[in-house]
Amino acid sequence: MISPTDSPEPSPGSTDHSQRDAGLRAFARGEYALAAELLLPCAEAGEVKAQLLLARMYYAGNGVTADPARYQYWLERAAACGDKSARAKLKRLQGTR
């Protein structure tokens, strides 16, 4: 039984949504380096939106150096979380090899 003073472990994918939202706003303003900095911890914690946006940034080289391996890595993380668009992109990517 958990007492009121115990703090349960965060569930996978639970992060500070305000940080994710700040990263999304930074991306929308074209502040890609800031967006990458804000979104990375969220993506590492399992936030699918952050994973997908980081994948897009690595694909296009927005705020980060374009890196096909990192693009694929973040797509794979999002797909592992159940994102259908990431699965479709991975399937197309694997079909081009």
C-alpha cells in the first residue's frame, strides 16, 4: 500500500507536458535548436509527439545535423510506443534499402 508521502514511479511516457509544449511552440516559431533541447528529454521519456518531431528534425536537419540513423532511431522509438505513422514511415524507409 502506498502512503500519501510515497511518490509512485512515473509511468513510461509520462513527462512534463509543459516542457513538451514549449518545445512544440519553439519548433513552430522556427527556433529549432531550442526545440531540440526541450524535446529531447521528453522523447527519451517516451513522449511520442516529441519522438516524431525529433525524427522530423533529424530528417531535415532543423536545429540538429541531418542524420538518417537518428531519424530512424526516433521513428523506431515512436513505433515501439504504438504510433502508426511512425510504423508506416519505417516500412517505407526499409523498402528503399
